[in-house]
Amino acid sequence: MNVKRIGSSGQIALGKEYAGRMVVVEQPDPGTWVIKLGEFIPDSERWLFDARVTAELDEATRWAESNPPRETDLDALQSAVDGQ
């Protein structure tokens, strides 16, 4: 256990080894803080970690791996579009 003093600016130094790292600070009770080191997902990217989206991305990756890119016959494509 380390005892730290909160500075006049309201900051606590945790040590240079943590410089630049992200932490989440929880306050389960007044005067009690839990600090957890970690990597955090921005709200704008959180949808990528939904189980359904992850499964769809995995399926798309598998398809792309088994279907290498090939040249498109633009004339045949135009004919297909015109025929619809």
C-alpha cells in the first residue's frame, strides 16, 4: 500500500511508469476510489464489439479470404444491370 497526498490542484501522482496510460476511476463510496488501468473503447466504436456485428465481420473476413479479388467484366456487369 502506498500513501499519497492529493496536491493543491486535486491531482495524485501514480508514477512515471503509468504516464500516458488510460485509467478508469470508480467511486463506489464517498472517499473511496478504485483506479483500473486499461484500454478503453470510444463510444463511436463500441458498436464494433456487439456480438452480432462481430459475427458478421468474421463471416465477411472468411468470405474475403476464400474469394480473392478478380477483374470485373464491366460490359457483362452493365448488361446485368440493364437486364433488371
